[in-house]
Amino acid sequence: MAVFQNKKFRSAADANTFAARYRAAMAKHPFLLFGLPFMSVIIAGSFVLTPATAIRYEKHDRKVRQMTRDEELGVGKSGRRVDMREEYYKLAAKDLDDWEQKRVKRLAGESDGVL
């Protein structure tokens, strides 16, 4: 049985091209010609993308921000100042023990839940 050569055939025309010289140099110095450029692209991309990410979060912060208590009350047009004592006495004045349960009208064909 014949033994095949380990080296790939390269024609004489391919011997002086940039790709052939790069391939030969890459075999000798793989980190210098592949690893270092790859890592520098990753690191440079990190520095380039940092401002873009900051702009994204600043835009989000402008849209969503924490409101103070007075701003919460004044959001609606009919917002009014709330006095807890006034609300308490208004609720205490009502008779909470005298109430009647009323059923809600059902739509036509809807079960009313009565067995």
C-alpha cells in the first residue's frame, strides 16, 4: 500500500502570493498573527460600544424616573392634596354596619351562578 505525503501540494504560482507567505508565517507565530489581532479587535470593540450602551441607559433613565410624593398627587388633572385626618373622619362618619348586598346584572345567556 502506498504512503501519502503529509504536506499539501502547493503549485509554484501560489508560492509567492501574500496568502502563502501569511500561511507560512502563521505556522511559525500563530499568536502574533492571529491571537493578538483578534484580542485587540475584541478590546477595541468594548471601548467603542461603551458610549453606545451609556446612551441607551441614559435614554431609559430620562423616560423612567422616580417621582416625589407631590408629583404623584399632581399627575392627574383632578389631583388634590390629601389630608389623612380628613379622609379618616369622612370614613368614620359613614355607617359601615348598615349595608345591603346587591347582585350585578348578568348579560343575556350568561350563568348567574345560582343553583
